Amino acid sequence: MIFADLFFIYFFLPLCLGLYFLTKKIKYRNAVLIAFSLVFYAWGEPKWVFILLLSSVINYFAALAIDKNKGQPLAKTFMILITVYDLGVLFAFKYISFFISNFDNWFGLSIPVPKISLPIGISFYTFQTLSYVIDVYRGKVPVQKDYPKLLLYISLFPQLVAGPIVRYATIAEEIDRRKTTVKDVSEGISRIMLGIGKKVIIANSISTIVTALFGEFKDGYAAAANSTVLGNWYGAVLVGMWYYFDFSGYSDMAIGMGRIFGFHFDENFKYPYICTSITEFWRRWHISLSSWFRDYVYIPLGGNRKGKTRQCVNIMIVWALTGFWHGASWNFMIWGLYFGVLLLIEKLFIGKWLSNTHKAVQHIYAVALVAIGWGIFYFEDFKSLGRFFKSLIGFAPGGFTDLSTNSLFTQNLWLFIAAAVLCTPIIPKIKKSLCTTAGGMKVAGTLGILLNLAILFISSMMLVNTTNNPFLYFKF
């Protein structure tokens, strides 16, 4: 089941909210959320819910064992075992076919490559369970002795399949004690509507232009790069916008639903495209993933405490893993290493110089390099990726531009401008300026209600004939 679906919007979510608020005790409200979360996850592929449940049970007992033996060598043993188990399950489902296929190609082997479908959200909930157990081991959070409460944390449907990656510490108190105010409901609904609009109206519309520029998808990836210079640059920028509106739209809906249920998830995106450096971009994009790798990989490796050489090595390890986390394909690894190298260049060489240049120059520099990164992310096939790189620097078989590219740009100029504007915090600033007076607050409130209704209506109309509308990060 997905958020951007009429069944979810008009039946599943209202039914869940109705039953949730009909109950008064937190114990029963938690039970409602667990039941709906498991149904939500099992809706498309029921068999994978057992992997989720098994993971929650094993991590529950592992955390109890770690807590019971705190400060003793046995605690470390349990910590290692559960880490191997969690990452082993993720590896088996997500990467085993990739590695067998590569070994066959490299060494001329004929090992059968298993066709294993990826359980939705496994990358996200694996990182959540790992963070919980590690934090218990470090003594940062108390162990959860009530299994249903831990299951609620792991399976909570708003953030289950595509994040944000919620730390146990963030919602531990709210699992036992939470309340929903009128403000929570109002802001939660607005956030859900914003997410729906981002996904259905903007992201889906941009995806059709990207397909027209880069060709039809094959096995989830584009088959070829565009034949013109302008087409490739335009496509790369649009891919970045598509991913932003699609993924941040999911995060907005997750945060909004969590807010209505009384949970306060951390922000996952903070207008990344207003960045003036690659470093700033990654402080604003997919924050929950970046902070996860910082706290559970980079710092344990030594962070920046063991000299510059070791720090550089640690950064490259983290970014190689960040790339590979996104999928079993070499282009994701290259994408991660690409950003790792850029971050090192800024850190070691051009950071001070860059900060002293004009803001416009900084912004163009950052957006151009990010766009190239999205091209690497988009093309799995090295031949297409090579054509993409050549086209960016002028070696495109179709020349600088052609009629088809120009037509796509002019026909969709309104969408491009709207997307560019919505990548900035202009609208929140307008709302904030309106809310400085009582009259302005009423105007802002009325406009907000009308805008929410308009987004819901337009999105519903666009979803009427849509049969498959998954979020992009479901495949990661």
C-alpha cells in the first residue's frame, strides 16, 4: 500500500484515525497503530511481513540480553551477533544476487543467480532496529521490555517503508505518553496535503518529462542518455527535482501523519536546493540517513579525531556505504564516492575560497555538481552513463539542442518554474509575514484551508486513472 493512492487517502487513513481516536487509553491506541501498520505493510506482499516481525523479535531479545549483561564482554558479543544478523538479512535480500552476478562475470563462473525480490522498506527498518540496539548497548536509551511497544516503533506505518529513519530516542517517551492537540491535527493535515501535492502534482509530472528526455525505464532504470547537451543538463536538473519532490513528499506525509498520532519525527529535508556548497547540500538532504552514517559509522571509525589522513579515509568509507545503501549497482557506489570526493575537496582545498565568492556563484557551483551527481545516480548502465558525461561537456551526437528538447522545455516551463520556486522557503516566509497580525493569521488560515482542499482535489483527479504510483525510495 502507498500513501499516494485513493484507497489509502479516503479509506485506510480515515478508518485508522477513526478507530485511533475512538480509543482513549494509550495501550489500545498503540494496538490500533500496530494492527494498521502490519496490514499496511502486508497489503502488497504478505509474505514479507514475517521478515519484519522476525527482525523485531530477534532485536527485542538481543537488546534485552545486551542490557542484562551491560558492561560485560557478553554484551559486546550479543551486539556483534545482532549486527551481523541485521546486516546479513539486508545483504541476503538486497545484494547477494548482485555479488554472485559480478563474481560470475569476473571469474567466468556459472553460479546460479537467485531472483530475490526486495522486501519494501527493509533498508529503512533495518537501520532503525540497528540504531535502537546500538543505543541500548551504548547506554543512550533504556531497553524496551514491552515487545508490542518496540514493534510499534519498528512497524509504525507513516515512516515504515521510506523513512525518515526515526531514532528510538526520538519517540521513546511518546510511545508511552502522547497527546494530540488541535494544532497537531491542523499542522499534520497541512503537511500531508503538502506531501500529496509534491508527489502527485509535481513529482509525477516531472517524471514524464524525464522519461521523454532519457527514454523509457528498463528494470527500473533509464535505458539511454539524451542525445543533446541541453537535454542532458535539463534532464539531470529535473531528475534531482523529481527525486526531491517525490522523497520529500513522502517524508512530509510521514511527518504529518505522525504529528496527528502524537509523534514528532525529525525533519528529513530542509530545502537542499538553496545550498551554496556540497557540504551544505548534505546537511539539508535526507538528513536522517546522513546523521545515521555519521553517528553509527563515521564516529565509531574515529571521525576526525585521528588526523587528516584517517579522517579522509573515514569520509570515503562512509560515502561508499551511503551510495551502496541505495542499491545493488555500481552506479550507486560511484555516486557515493563522487560526493565523498567533492566533500573532501571542499574540506581540504576550496572551502574558504568558496565561502568568499558571490552567493550566486556558490549556488550555481553547488547545483551544477549536484545535478551531475543525479545523472550518475540515474543511469545504471555504464554505456548510458558515459554518453551522459560526454554530452554534459559538449560531445553530444545531437549537438547543443534540438526541436524535441526545446519543445519539452517551453511546453513545461510553468512546471519547471513552479518546481524551482517550491524548492525554496518562499511560501513559508510569506505565511510567516502574514501571521504577524491577528488579521493576517486569519487570512493565512483561510488561504491554507483553500490551498489544502485544492491540492486534495487536483491530486485526487490525477490519481483516478493511476494504477501504480509508487514512491521512488521504495526500491531502496
